Amino acid sequence: MTDVAPLAEEIFPILTTGDLPAALRFYRDLLGGTETYRFPESGEPAYVALSLGTGQLGIGRQDEPGTLTNDRVTLWVYVADCAAAVDRLRAAGVTVVAEPAAQPWGERMAAVLDPDGNRVLVADRG
């Protein structure tokens, strides 16, 4: 292996959505993300970057026709209390596909779906 500096400096996921307002309600409003960038700056955005704790997430609107298939991405979100977070998400109409459960490695984890059907694992550190 040669002494070559890494090419990538940072990586973060970008989700493509057919309903950007619904995705923002989920990731910004329910999970507590903070907008760090919006394009365009005024009017209806086509792309929004969010900071969630120490992580980053981009969300872009799909403009071309076609059916979105979101079965190849899973996001992991740490929360202070898994059960309380799932209760809050469920009360907001979020689909819960796996209830909070203790995991062999000591964390509690549940699974929910975002508005586009992406699986989001919600966990606390137990």
C-alpha cells in the first residue's frame, strides 16, 4: 500500500424523496435535525442539509418521473430513550415495524419507516 492521502474527507447520506416537506417533518421536526443548508435559499427547497447530533443528512427532492424504491438504505439514529422516541414517532403517525427491544450488545433498538419507506433504526445505548 502506498502513502497516499485519503481522497474522501467526509461522507454523509443523501436521501431522495418525492415529498420533501414530509421528509423534513420527520428528520427535522420529529428527530430534531437542524437545517444547515437549503437550496434555493428562498421558496420551495430542492435540497436541504441537516445536522442531527454529530451526524449530517442531505435530503433532495426527486423531480424526474418514476417510482422511488427505497429498500437499500437504512439509517441508525441514537436517542436518549428508545421507547419514548418510538411513542413520540407513533403518535405523529410514523409506521413502527419493530418495537423497542434489548439487543445482545446492550442497546435497545426499534425500527420505523420514514415517509418514503426508508428503514430507520432508533436506538438508545441502554
